[in-house]
Amino acid sequence: MKRYFIYLGYNGKNFCGWQNQPNGVSVQSCIEKALSTIMRTPMAIVGAGRTDAGVHAKLMIAHVDFELPIADIPQLQEKLNRLLPKEIAIYNIVPVCADAHARFDATARTYHYVVTNQKDPFNFDGVAKIYGEYDFEAMNAAAQILFEYIDFTSFSKLHTDVKTNNCVIKKAYWEQQGSLWVFTIQADRFLRNMVRAIVGTLFEVGRGKLSLAGFRAVIEAKDRGRAGSSAPGQALYLVEVDYPETIFGTELKA
């Protein structure tokens, strides 16, 4: 069996999230069903992470094992895109080392969170609408505080199965792009609901309800109850997953 990385994107609006769930249609289940149909055998894939219900991915990576010549990969990609719903697109399928792992070998993941204070009839499903004045300079100052810590228990969904709540944040900043404000955050790993909890707490800073010292205190409390409410999922996008070059096969490069 050869191992491949599948590069894909999806609009998460109509899915219960990336990961298979007993009650709901997931992105993972759709791809596995399409692969199983084409390969005529049950297929399983492993994703680089687990996005929540309604969250999107402009770029998600998953690995899969099968016996298929490299020359047949473009045809497989085309067949997958025909079978998959319009909300899911396969961008590329590339060979990797036999032990490469889409989740555990990822060195960084990058998310965007998109907000606007303007009414847009063409983009309301993919952004979070904010009302009133927000101090994005203060929100950026608070975001810089994230670099001083590694334990983000205060921004983690409760009762998860992870062994540690430590993460190394590499980027965190707000940037205006036309009528939109985009929050970029990159880390070696993310906890369940972490980005949305951070954004929701930064909103508190932006509205003047939480000081920079208060934001720091939220992190140090290691208590989810001290942080702000989770920001809506429809404005969150996984946009990049990084891997070491050594895991890629020599026949193709992503």
C-alpha cells in the first residue's frame, strides 16, 4: 500500500464538522464514501485536524492508503470531484512517505477569522457581523500577549481527551482587508474550540469590556469560564497546514 496526502477544501455550512459523527454528515464521511465507491472497498482517511460544525477549510490535508499507480491519480481526483457534493473540492493528491501522518507530522496550522461591520448580501454566510465600534489596535495588543504563554486551558472546550493544553502560537494579528477585518493565528497545534474562544475574548477587548491586564488574567486563570463566548463558527477558516519537506515522495510535490 502507498500513502497519499489529499489536499482539499470545503464549505462547512452544511456539515457537522470534519470528523465522523454518529448523528450528522461530516466532511470525512463524504470523502470516505466517495473513495470507497471508486475503489470498491471500504476506505478510511485521517485529517490534519478536526474542524467544528459550520467551520470551513480553504485547505485541509488528509492521508489515505491505497494501491494505485501515480499516473492514475489525476483520474482519481477527477472522479472524486464528480462524486463529492459541491461544498467539497479535491485540489491535489500527492505521494508521501509510508509513515507520514496528516495530523501528527503537521508542524503548524493557520486559521483566519473574518469579521465585518457592514451589511453584505453576498457574503453573510462566511463572515461574522459585528455591531458598534471595535478597537482593533487594542485587540492586536491583546493578541500579542498570547505569545507569552503556552497553556491555553482557558480557551479550550471542556472535557476533551487531549493530554496537554499546551500550544506554541507563532502568529496572531488582526489586519484590515477592505471592508473586512481578518484575524490570522498560527500555532503548532490547536485545542478544541480554541480559535473561536480566543476571538470571542478579543471581542471583549475590542468593545472595551476587558483590559489588556484582564486578558492576561483570563489566560493565567486556566479556566474556560473566565474567557469570552465562542465566536460564531461560520467565519472561521483553516487556511494552511505545514509539513517538513522530508515526508513527501519524489514523484510529485504539492
